[in-house]
Amino acid sequence: MTCPYLDYREASGDDSFETARAYCTVAERFVQPMRADICNDRYDLDHEAHCEIYREHEDGTESSGDDS
């Protein structure tokens, strides 16, 4: 299963990328590859258990920290 808030984008504003980058629609920003591993439930990780952005959003609170 993959986090429903994960998106892959090939551009940001006027910038375009050769390879699509992981974007968190909740945090409204691009995320580091390790964060994308959590979003994609790789390496025995689970976005529902290991991602504070997902948990805070599901609980109705917003994350204000930069944890990318």
C-alpha cells in the first residue's frame, strides 16, 4: 500500500526535473527519498505507523516542523 498523500511531480513552478520527485500533498512540499520510502511502505516501513505527517493529518492536526 502507498500513502494516499504521496504524489510524484516532474515540475515545480518554472523548474522541471528529469525524474519525477516525491511530493507530499499534506505538507505541500517535495520530500526526501527516505521519506518517500516510508510513503511507499518499503523496507518494512508503514506510512500509517511511521510517518508523523500522515498521523497528524489523519488526527486532524497539522505538522509545522520541517522533517524532510
